[in-house]
Amino acid sequence: AAVASFVAFSTKPRLLPPLNPSRSLPRTRGSLAVCCSHSHASPPPSPLPCTASDEEEVAPPRLRLRLLAEEFGALPDADRARRLLAYAAALPRLPQADRVAANRVMGCVTQVWLLGSCDRSGRMRFAADSDSELSRGYCSCLVSALDGAGPEEVLDVDPADLAPLGVAAGARSRVNTWHNVLVGMQKRARAAIAAREGRRPGEPFPSLVIGRDGAVRAQGSYAEAKAKFLSPDQSKISELVNALREKQIGIVAHFYMDPEVQGILTAAKRQWPHIHISDSLVMADSAVQMAEAGCKYIAVLGVDFMSENVRAILDQAGFTQVGVYRMSSEQIGCSLADAASSSAYTHFLKTASRSPPSLHVIYINTSLETKAHTHELVPTITCTSSNVVATILQAFAEIPDLNVWYGPDSYMGANIADLFKRMTIMSDEEITEIHPDHNRKTISSLLQRLHYYQRMVTVLCMICLAMKLWKK
């Protein structure tokens, strides 16, 4: 939205006063530069034991954040985007050597890198960068507010302090960036304090700990970034529930949905039971239950084949009058679904058709059209990750000398083949616990009759063929 506003603004000539990203951020000595105490030519110093010092007086970070919020809040929407991009332009680029995984800020929409250490005077020095100009602008604002502060002052900043700044800067599409970069800065401040006190800084395993009183405590910076989704805005929850209840809408969503969406849906389900988050197979069954309970519409949060599956199962159950809605008018594709409709996969199935008896076991992440087409070539059955092993073993048990062809998920196919190889060294009793009709002998015999689509191998073969043709 901010980019769109900026583009719209830039097409209309308009005279604005010169932008000064560090305006009204007081500092009694030195300047509050957006850049840190280092630049391209001078990378950030290694963490040093942090010793408090009054050599450099700076405004408290919380005050600087408030002034930033006032600065953006006083601007029209289009001008906010321009101001944000001005902050981005003032932020020095990180050297390529610092744009590495170890410095990544996880949980952001775009790639964000953050460096932070304590200088000799006991002040925190930060540098940040991103592959998105808007995210660079957000990082620049936070760097300008927290650079030069003491470690304890950085830790004193509450994520709630960022709320007015996020709204003022028009950062709705990347609201996580503010919070996650702050969490990263505070993590580095804790490390500086630990170094000052002679302790070894430790980052706990990311986890959410639920106490006896029901309180949830986040451990680790990643968990802290996600914990905020457990308590979504109640006004938004009420607005959503009222709309769903009024229109009699049920929602089925896939596990892969963004944590923020899942947090809102989970909270809304306490007031409106016709919301379900699950894998793709159960989504359709849940939609039927919602239709039976009186829902007139089903909204599907997932890729296209999930919406198709919900529609088909509702029709099969006799609920043809219940509307099914996708959440976008654009195509919501899936790499596995695309792979199953490729010419390479068709070749894979034609090979299967020449090796009777054959059964094609297809992963559910494919369109109905693809499933119908593959069934014309080879008898086809659909599976999910939760039942694929049982499905294949049952097929081998029921049909003598069967060839099973699995696809299009090459990664899962390789894992299934590896699992069956490992089962050959298990005892008969252990194998029976997995499937009652199999033992070491039957598992060993089926290995040569299990085939899976090897997408990367196919691609490599095509590349080799192209190279041969080029040489000719």
C-alpha cells in the first residue's frame, strides 16, 4: 500500500520541503545520524565488554520513537511513504559479507539483516539493511531511534511503543518488521550486558511455555516475535465474528497460513465455532460439517486445489447450494500442482501405463483436472502426507506384483523409498505394527516395484539433452 501511495504521489508534481530524516530527534552532543558509528569501509566493531559512560548524552529511545511517530503522523499518506523512502536512502548499505544468514532477522516479509554491538563508551551501535526499500526505511527509523542508547535503554523499549509508529508510517503490510527488528536489537543488547557482566550470552530454544496459571511465556527471540499473535486485537475479532455470524460463513484454513491469521482465527473460533484449521484433506470434511450446521458459505484460506476439493466434497455430500469462496481473484498456485500438470509428469505416467498392474498414488496437492487426467492414464488414488505410507502398503498387500507410482512430490517419494529400505532390517514384529499384512520378506520384494517421480533428475536430463543438441 505504501509503494502504491508513493507511485501515485510521484506522478503528481508537487513541491515539498526538503526531507530531513533526523528532524526533531534531539541529541545534546554529536548528531543523531541514521547511520551508525560505522560505514561500508568500517564494519561494526566486535562486541566489547559494555561499560556505562556519560561521555555521550542522547535522548531516550522511547522519546525518539514518539517523536518519529509524531513526524510521520503529521504527514499525508502519500508523503509518509516518501518520508519512509528518504529514511531508507539515508541508511548505509551493509557490505555483502554482512548480508549472511547469521545476521538475518527472521519473521520479516522481506530479507532483513541486523548488526549490533556495544562500543567502548558503553553505547549500543546498530546497522541494518534489507532487500526492500520500505523495510530499509523501517530499519532506518529504528536505527536512528536506538543507535547510541545504552543496552538497558534498548531493553526498556516496549513493543507497544512501536504501535503508533507502525500506523503513522503506513506499515500495515510489513508490521512485523518493526517488532522483529526491535526483538533482534534487544537480543544484541542482552548479549552486550552479558559480556559486561562476564556471563556467557545464551539464547534459549525457541518455545512457548504455558504455566500452571495458563500464562504463556516466550523463550527466545523468534518465540517472542510470534507470541504477540496469541493475543490479537479484540476489536478485530469482534468485527470478524459479527460478519461471519450475520452472513452464516464458515472458514476452513490450511496449517500453512501466516501465524497472525491463525491467531485471529483461533481467537474468533471461541465465539464462532465454524472455523477450522487443518491439513487439506480435513478441510473439506470440516466444510461439510459446517454446511450441516447451517453455514451458507464457506471461505477457503489456501491454494486453489483446496478450494476445488472443498467444492467437490460439498457437492458429493449434497450441499450444492452452499457457496465456496476463494480469498483472491488471482490464481493461487502450488509448485506440486504445477509439477503434476507438466509434460515430464505425463511422461512418468505413460511409463507407468506400460507396466501393468500399476497404481498411481498422487499427492492431494493437485487440481481435480490433473487427478482426472492421470486416472485416464493409470488407475489413480489420492493420499496425504498422513496416510501415504499406509495407502501404499495396503495397495501392495491387496494386489500381487503391483507397481506403485508415486508423485509429484519428489522429496516425499524419496523419503518413502528410504523408509521402506530401512524397514528391511526391522523385525517382523516391528513391521507388523506399521502394517499387519507385511513382514521383512514382503517389504524386500516391493522395493523394486515402488517408483516415485524424480523431478530434479528429469530436469537434469533435459539440461543434458539440451547441451548435446547445442554441441551438435
